[in-house]
Amino acid sequence: MPPELHKKLTAWRQHLHAHPEVSLQEKATAAFVQERLTELGIPFEAGIGGHGVVATLTRGAAEGRVGLRADMDALPITEDTGLAYASKNPGVMHACGHDGHTASLLGAAALLAADTSWSGTIDFIFQPAEEGFGGSRAMVAAGLFERFPMQRVFGFHNWPGLDAGTIAVHDGVVMASGGRVSITIEGHAGHAGMPHLTRDPVMAAGHLIVALQSIVSRSVDPLDTAVLSLCTIEGGTAPNQVAGKVVIRGTLRHHRNEVKDIILARIGDICAGIATSFDVKVTPDIVLGVGVVSNTPEEAGLARIAADKVRAPLRRDLAPSMAGEDFAFYLQHRPGAFVWIGNGPLRDGAELHGPRYDFNDTILPVASSWMAEVAKTALSAN
């Protein structure tokens, strides 16, 4: 990558970092992407599945078509980096590197626009609402694959803890499927000094949390993989009143649907048991995510070839992650591959979704070059 392009991408990435927008609110981010695409002379369509943008380049007479995807949304997290370009939006930050993904895809578009060696059509998918708000599903529902009939789709996620610029390509499962868990416990409020006249949802919640943690340790095969994390609990307003209601929220993750079925069944059984034991009403509400991210064999091979072409270190030995990614929904409709690109050493508080996280601008050339190369490699393979 020319040094001047790297410098430009770094400035773009840091601008995006300073102006993050949470899922479903990426209006300014999408406008920024459109402005950069206009500067590059690349045509695009906007407003796809919300604030989604798809740019398209066609060169030569080849009929092959491939998609490259980046996500644009930030998280409702307060930044604690002290960077000169830290978030200017209180309580919102790019804590997962989507600013870097977006800049990298713009870089790939710039490289491919200047490259006359390929033939076919490449679609650049700038996706909103990846952080659990169905952005990929919305873009597909808006006709993504009908309006832009790509045959394959590729993407990447930066990966703290993996050496900067190293590309990891998995055979099969890359990241987990997940679901949002919300459990409401309704009891009978009353004076804390007369608990016998109440039905205490806080006590029930304590027993419920402990019991739910037995699912993975005692109901799932130890050789399988699952996570059930209960992350928030809300209930009560006064220290001398037994609350009337408690709400517990969390997430579940799995790599196989059979494991998901076990977890869901056990959650239902345990909630019913707690309801009986403590004479409260327990209502679980589970919204499942889009599925497991699993690379298709041929496309994983193309991803590795592209990594070799850009002379990036390649890893094939990393275990899948229990984090989720809604790139999975594209893979339910088209073959493709999703890779990790190392963000450098893992530092305390600077992991993904951490308040001190920051995308490593030194990996922009590798990320943009790999995306451009995997598109060309896929087109030449058609």
C-alpha cells in the first residue's frame, strides 16, 4: 500500500473513532462513507437495510461477482483511552474496531479502483447494526443479494492478542451463534422487616443464577462448547422493601444447534422449578441470534491464498471464538469466509468491548490489501 494511502486511511479511521454512533443510528458514519466513496469515484447505493451502503466496481468482461463486508456501528461504552481522537460522543465508543473495519474496506476500494489487473464485479458492503441489532439480516431483507448478486462474500475482524498483521483462517467454525436472555421474576413486594408477607424475587433470582450456571457444567458434554453469561440484574428501589420484580439479562453462545436445544430446555426447566420453589412467576424470554460463523471450504482456501499473496503471516491453528458475529447471516445465503487479522498484544482493558480498546492503525495496509486480494483471487477462481 502506498504510504500516502495508509496516511489517509489512518486519518479516516481516527475520524470515525472520534465520532462513533451506536447501532441503528449510523447516519453520520454512512454519510462519511458516501463522501469518501464519492472522492474515490466509486458509485454506491445508500439506505439499504437502514443506514447500509453498498458500493460497486465493475471492470472487464468477466461475469464473476464477489462481496466484501465491513460493519460501521459502535457500542454504548464510555471510552477510557485518553487518545487525542477519543470519542466525542459521551457514553459511545468504537470498542470493537468497526471504525477500522470501515476504513479498511474503503482502503480496499481505493486499491481496487486503481488496479487494472482484475475483471468482474466487486461489491463493498458497509453494514450498520452488527452489535446484536440485525444489520446483516436487514440488508438481506432489503434485497442485498438480489440487487447485488454476488456469488461469494468475505469479511474480517481485528483480533487483539494475535500478532499485528497476522491473518487467521479457520476451517469451518470461526465464531459462535448466540442469543439474548432476559428472565423476569415477579413476586410480591412488601416490608423488609416482614418478609413472610412477601414473595421475594431477589432471593429467587439468587438461586436462579446459581442454578443456571449448572447448565454448561452439568448438562452440556465437556467436549462441546457453550457459554451462558448472566450480565445484569435489576430490581428494587429501597433498602427496606422486598422488591416486587427482578429482571436478569445475559447472553448464551454455542457452536452446534444440538447444544443450543439442550441449553434452552434446561433454562425452561430451571425457571419452572424456581417458580415453584419460591412461589414466584418466572418468565424467560430468549431471542436467538443469526447463527454460527462457519467458513465454507473453498472460500477458506481462497482466503489463505490471499493472505499468502499479501505476504501476511498465516495461522490455521486457532480455536473458534465464543464471540458472535452477524456475518453468519450472509453465510446462510452465500458461501464465504471470515478471517481474523491480528491487532497486536492484548492489554488490560483494551480487549474487544473494553473501555481502553483501540484499533491498531498499523494493520490497515494488511487488512485493506487482504480484502482487495481475496476479491481478485475469488474472481479469478470463477
